[in-house]
Amino acid sequence: MTDLTRLTAAEIAAKVASGEVTAVEVTEAHLARIEAVDEKVHAFLHVDREGALVQARAVDEKRERGEELGPLAGVPLALKDIFTTKGIPTTVGSKILEGWIPPYDATLTKRLRDADVIVLGKTNMDEFAMGSSTENSAFGPTGNPWDLTRVPGGSGGGSSASLASFQAPLAIGTDTGGSIRQPAAVTGTVGVKPTYGAVSRYGMVAFSSSLDQGGPCARTVLDAALLHEIIAGHDPLDSTSIDAPVPPVVEAARNGNVKGMRIGVVKEFAGEGYQAGVMQRFNESVELLRELGAEIVEISCPSFDKALAAYYLIAPSECSSNLARFDAMRYGLRVGDDGTKSAEEVTALTRAEGFGPEVKRRIMLGTYALSSGYYDAYYGSAQKVRTLITRDFEKAFEQVDVLISPTTPTTAFPIGERADDPMAMYLADLCTIPANLAGNAAMSLPCGLAPEDGLPVGLQIIAPAMADDRLYKVGAAVEAAFTATWGHPLLEEAPSL
């Protein structure tokens, strides 16, 4: 029998719909895979074995009754532990929420369940999505399945690692400054940051509300599109949700054709600090797109050079506000409540023990940036830079249909290498941050392996807001051409565990 864990989500859905395999068989195969390899990878924080099998049996019963199944019915999925799940722990990778079981589902979680997608469990992540390596999780780091001594990216390293280790064919991540795309790049998978507001944030624990965006993670462009279509769409429970039709992402993924498209290469995303193998694979991707009939145009976005600095003022400022709700009074961890301490003392003790070093660093940085006398100099100036970056994008998209760049300057770095150097860690998101600041749609997909270390390299595609289908059009064309010439970087050269 075919190894069900090696199939794409689209293939699994087709087999379940036809009755060739049952959803229970598919789910059991992935649960067995998790049991076999996750002790080494540590992609999951919680596996909901019983809940997953209950969902799978319900799918099989629907098929037996002759009911119409959705495009991903019976397909297992790994859910980043930042979305609330009724009856299943949601920790956000933090001790301050260890053991918390939400009383409700996030809108995204509900849409997955309504579409008969099987939620296997919750994946590991940098605490409160703050990090680029998943080393900031209070529950220990996740290993990159290509090399377990290296990081799987962050903050959504658990989701990307679950895909690369064949523990799940689909996953969900969130992207505040690159936390879907950067893990996808270093694990040889596909990750998409939809247009800001395209996927509901209701029930997603907030880090930086003007930047956070949930999105699909998969091993192929088509699988990501199928998942994107399920989770996207207007939600009245989210005030920032866009009330507009979901772009035709699945159609674009099925009919990838870049002939006649104008594709911009961002001049600022190259030079010092970029690994030679990453630039080699990126330049090959540019030539590939040219061969496929696209017109390549060099684009300059001068404000992008200030994006990193602006992001690390805006995101911490919003985080210092959002994380004020973790006060030990309403839910989660409570320390020092022995009847002798005031509420303020209990709150202080709880936060001291419950928050990790990176979260504390960003809260302090954000509180300082928002403080009286410094607001205009820091936070206000960062917002002005954000406007300049948005204008650079607008000018660029007057000339081209999409922009492309490397997703990350380097391949996966060793666990611990940047743990004591926050600036080096922050530079991992150098190419991904501008799209978050402007709210544009962006994707990372594999474009080969770096020759010097044999590790995956990601190609980033950026499209205007609400033009998410362009990502899938270009991504599908690149993926098809790469697969035909060299084989899929993950499916054909899968790392062994």
C-alpha cells in the first residue's frame, strides 16, 4: 500500500472521496508517523489522538451516506499553538498559558473543522510568536528535519517541521514578520502570508495586531491554495477582516502560467550578508522565470533598508500593549498567590516566571518606545517609515505584477548559534518584514538546495493586497518547472529521520 504520509493533501482528499482509503486510515498513518519520529523532531506540543480519530470517523460516515465532501475532507493538519481550540490546550509556546484549555474555537479552527480537515494537534512555536528559530519556546526547540542540529525557522518552526518530516501534509502558521515564510524557506516547504485581513484573527492570540496574519503551510503550491481557500474570507467577529471575495487562488495554482507577466527583482535584497548558495539558487530562479516567458525588471525600493528597524519598534510596541492582559487574574499561570501578597505583586511574580527572555526584551523595548517623551522619536518615526515602505510597494506594483527575492539571507543555522545575539537572529527576517508592514500578500516556496550545505533555499514572491492569486500563479509555474528539471526539493530528496 502507498505510504499515505508521503502523498500530497490533494491526493489524500481524492483517495478519501473515492473510497480508496478511509479518513481513519489516513489519520492513523499520520499518528503513527508522529509517534515514530516526533520525539526527535519535537514539532508538536500536543497531539489530539482521540479527537483526530473522532473527526476522521465523521468524515467516513459522511462519505458512506453519500454526502458531498469538501476539497480537503479527511486530510490531516498540524495547527500552530496560537489559535484557540475548544477542549485542547493552547499555550502559545509560553509557560504563562501552560495547561490553559480554551472554551471556544478560533474562527480559523472552526473553518477547518467545518471543512472536515482533521486537526492532529498543536505545533511548537517561539513564545508568543516572537522569534526566528523556535528556540524561544518554553517547551524546548524543534529540530529541522533536514538536519536536526539546525533550526526549522520561526516562529512557526513546529508547523514547518511537521510538514518536512511527513507528520502532516498540511499545517497552519502565523506571519507577523515572516513566521510562515521563513520556516518554509529553511525546511523546503511552501508557506503563504495572505493579504492582511484576509484570514480572521478572531481566536488567534495577539502579538502585534497590525501585523499578525494566519496562513497556509504545505508541501506543494496547490495544497497551500486549497487550504488558503478554506481558511480565508470575511469574519464579522474580526474588525480588521476584509469584506471581499477570496481571490481565485486554487484556479491560479492549477493553471500557473507566467508568460507575459512582469516580475520585479528587488535590488535591495542582495549583497553583503547573503549566503552564496542562496543567491545562486535565487539567480537560477530568475532565469527560470525568464525562460518561462516572464519579463524581468529590476526594482528599487529604497525604504526597505529601514524596514527591520521600523518593525522592531512597531511590533514590540504593540506586543507590550497586547501582553498586558496576562496578569495572573483571569487565566493561565498564577505565582505567589499565598494570601500575603497584593494583586500587583502576584502579577509581577507571575510575569517574571511566565514570560521568557525574548518576550520580556520586546515588552521592555515596546514600553520604552511608547513612553512619554519618546513616542514621536521612536514609535511615531517607525510608523512614518511604514508609510514610506507602503509607497515603495505601490510604485513597484505600478511597474510589475509581483516582486521576487530570496526568502531568507541564509539557509537554516545551527541551534544555539544566534541565541545570544538578538540582532543576528532578527536579520533572518530581513526580506520578509516589508510585506507585513505594508499588508501585502507573500509566499515562500522551495527553489533548490544550497550547494555548500545541501539545505533548502526559499524563493519569495510578493503580490499587492488582495492579489493573492498572483502568488499561486507564479509559484505553480516555478514549482512545475523545478520539479520537471530537478525534482521537488522535498518530495524527491526527502530527509530521512
